[in-house]
Amino acid sequence: MSTRSSSSEDRLLPSDSSVDGSPVSTPYDDGSDDYFEEGYSLKPQKRPSTLHQRLVDARERLPLGLASGLAILAVSTALHVFFGMFSTVHLFLAGCMVLVVNLFTSIGSSASRCRSEGAKPLLRAVSSCLLLAVIFLACTHHSPSRQARLTLPPVQSNGSYFIAANLYNSESLFPAFSDSLLRLSDMLGHSNVYVSIYESNSKDSTKDKLAELAGLLERQAIPHTIRSDNDGIKVAKNNQIGATQAHIQYLADVRNIALAPLDKGLRSVGGRPFSHVVWLNDVFWRPESVLELLATNGGEFDQACGLDFIPLGFYDTWVTRDAEGTRLKPLWPYFERPADIDSLRAGQPIPVRSCWNGMTAFRADLFVPQSNATQAGTAAVAAKATPEQQPNTTTSPTSPLRFHTFPKCVVSECLLASYDIHLRTAPTPARIFVNPRAIATYDWPSSLLYDSILRTRLLDPWVVLWQDFVSHRLFGWMSEVGRKTDKCSVYLEAGWTSSDQSSR
């Protein structure tokens, strides 16, 4: 009996058939385990979801409007925390950010459907691209009424400038302060600038930062005096005039120390007499703002100031007085007179009685002694001022302006600098202006907001619809509670040379 060989016949059988030809079930295997289940089921396994996938799935399940609203709320909350206050401008910025994300998403989605659905998705993608381009241009272009100039007018291009500053615990300003000062020196010319900075009693690394700045100025051959004291003048603790008045006297003293090179006989730099004295507080600032100050009113001014900001809004309400002697308020539009508000909107100089606002520029002859003899003290008082209305001064009308206190009332030494100008120019009105194009801030987030973002055309819709119409025209009366009264006006009134300087 012969046995049957299976080698040849078995090789002829299909792999999915039995010996008798009936089909045999075999598992499908493509090299992965996704479709491999017990019993040879073709049911796919669930993949582990990532955070990104969960967010995408959540967005697809939510209506577009609701998803965008939640995103705007989340982004605006983050902006509120970053800038240190609540503001509708943060909601507007958050809306712009979410719109940009939605536009990119729309472009990607429309591009993937162009082949199957024709021209309609393509048109949607092109429209989204155009809108993105408009937003980009709005972010990179400044509004004409808020743009600071980049060059000086010809009438100011040949000037020479004494730049003075006082710093205390100011390490957070660096390196921005040094960078701005060096850039300003480049714009004005190294031989046209003299820098004088006084610092005392700082507890942080301000002294080290100033030492580094002195090295940079030295290497670039920029004339300068930078003085740091560990045991410099301090606020008197047992002063009979009171703690606040003692503090003002201290501030006046440290400002006068920054002017010491003038008292020691410095009259010019680069062979040219000083044309202007520029004062800087411990602020974030850009050199373009100083150029804007120097160009105020075509360069025809006694004093020109910028606007200084903290997160809430305008800061120096204690010093600034409008042309009628009214204090400013922190919230926009800051001023009370309609003519001043119109000038603010247009970015035009606003005549005021007094100002400082973080940065200010003066005619140099107000501070530079008219003779070589060292003269101390402050400006003289006009003859019409009574003894009760006179500032604390003992010098003649020809002596240079110096900082001081006011004996009858607590008044900032910065306001008294403007006040002394009125006394010197009487009966001619003093030419003192606030230039809204020049911005200074006391922290970096505020600098980003007020000196960069709010200058762009992207904010124009918010400025027109909310800031100007809703906030000011409809509810401006509510912000008037922030406008404080001037308790010292009765003592200062006789010294102001005009109650209305709008005719200038």
C-alpha cells in the first residue's frame, strides 16, 4: 500500500483554504496591533488622547462663538494680571488675538477643501489672509496723532543739552535706561550732550548699574558726571516742618546735586552754550519722546513735559495744573477743558500752568547761571507776590532756578520749578506745555501698553468707540471723582501770570 505524499499537493492549496477546500478564517495583521482583538475582531482600539487633541475635540464640540468667547475671557484675564489692572483695552486685545487664531484656522481648513469644493473655500482663505494683513499693518504702524518724532526740526538740530537724572533703587530700569540714554546721545550727537546723574542710598544694584553706564559713556566719549553716595543726604527725621515737607526738601536737595556741574562753572559742551536742560525721573522712556519734547511748539517753549503713566493711568496729578489751575485726573482724557481734550486727541501741545510728568525739558538759561560765580538757591519772586505767597527763596531775580520748598503749603518741588518760571516771565505768560506724544512710565508692562501698543493703529477702533465715546462722552462724569482739588491754590494764585493761557 502506497502512502500519499502531501508536499506537492499541499503547496497547491491556497493559504486561506483547508485541505478539503473550505475557507479558513485568518487574522488581519498589517504590522500594528490597532485592529487585533481576541476572536479576530476588526474593532479599532482607542488611542491615548493628548492635551492638544482634547482641546481640539472640545473646540469642535462647542459652537464657534462660545469657544471664542471663552478664549477671549481667558486671554483678557491673563492680560489683566500682566498689566496689573482691569481695562477694556485688554478685552479688545484678547479679541484681536483670538480673531487671528481663528483666521489661521480658517485658512488651513479652507485650503484643505479647495480641491473638493472648488472656489468657495479658496475665496474664504484669501479673505482671511487679507484680514490678517490688515491686522499686521495696524500693529506695525503708529497712529499719526500718537507717533513721536524720529528727528529734531532744523531749529533744534544744533543745540546742546544738559541731561539730569536722579535714581534710587532703580535696578529694574536697567538696561533699558542705559540703552535709551545712549541712543539719545547718538541722535543728538555725543559732543552735544552732557549727562549728570545723582544716586544715593540705594539698597539694590543701582550703583553697579550706574558704574556700568559710566563705563559705556566713557568709551563713547560722552561727557558725564555720575555720582553715587552711600552716606548722602537723607530725609530729616526731626524736622519741625513735618515729615512730608521734609521729604520734599530732601527731593529738592538731591535734584540740586544733579545740577552741581552747572554750579561749578559748566556752561557749554562741545564749544556751544547749553540750549536746554532735560530732566529724567526713574522711568522707562524712549529717546524719540525726548526729541518730541525738544520739538514742542516748534521749539518755542520755556518748559515742555510729556505724560507719565502707571497701570491705572496718568500719574503726576499732584504737579500738573491746566491753564486755569485745575488738577488733572488719572483717567482719560485727564484734562477738563474741551480745548485741551481736543489737543490731546490730535497729539498737539497743551498749554498748562505747571507740569513735570516723568520727563521735562527747559530753556537752559533758566538753570544756567548768568555769571561764572556759583549761585545757589531758587528763583526770585515777582514783586506783586505778598510775603505769604512767596516761595522759600533768598536770591535775586537773575539767579538760576533751583529746587526748593514752599513755606505756607505742601507743594512739590517740581511744581515750584514751573511756578518760578511764571514769576520770572511776568507779566508775559510762561510758555509751558504738555506734549502728549512724549511718554514715560514707571514699570515695563505700562511702557509696553502706553508707549507701544496704544500708539498703534490697531487700537484706533477701541480709542474711538470705547475710550472717546462710551468712557468719556457717556460716563466721563464718573471718572471726575479722581480729580482732586488743589489745596494750595490760594497761596499760589498771585504767582501765576495768567488765568487762561489758551491765547498762546
